[in-house]
Amino acid sequence: MAGPTQRIDYVSDDGHTYDINIPAWQATVAGEPVGTTGTGSLPKGGRRRYRMMLNTGTGREYKVAFANTTLSNWTSGTGSSITYSRGQYGPPSGTYVWGGRIGERQLFKH
């Protein structure tokens, strides 16, 4: 899904705040503010945390990146319902439920 992107401050499990770029629709769904303090990008092999949201009408899942584990949509329980209104980009408008959380990980690069 091409479209505009937004820079956010990604608070990593290693304690650093990185400057990363995600699709603007994901930032809206996650509740991410525009980044102002992050520097650099995730280390090579780093994978950011995300959560799946399931469209209850179509059964299709979408990945949503989360930069901060204190956001309400990160901490809400699996199966919690959200209503998403599509702008020009992103998945279709509808009712979604949150799926599981996939945590940050660091892959070894040799």
C-alpha cells in the first residue's frame, strides 16, 4: 500500500530512541505522534515490534508498527475492537480486532 509516510520516534528495547519511517496510516492507527528526538535507524538486523489487526468483514490481516509499548492500542487486549476510517491510503474502512503482539528482535548478521 503505497502512500505518504511519517517519521516517528521508535523507543527500542535496548533503551535507544531511533528515527524510523512508517506508512502514515499505521501511525494514525497506532496513535504515534510525529517524531522529534530519534536519531539514526535500527541497527542492522533489527526488526521492529508490530501488531496484527484483522478486518472482521473480509478476514484480511494488516501489520501495524508500534514505536512505544505504552500506547493504548499496544496494551489493549487481543480481540479488542477498533473502528478504522480509511483516508486515501491504507486498508479499507471497517471494524477490526487486534491480534497478537510481535515483539522487537535483533537478528545476528555475520
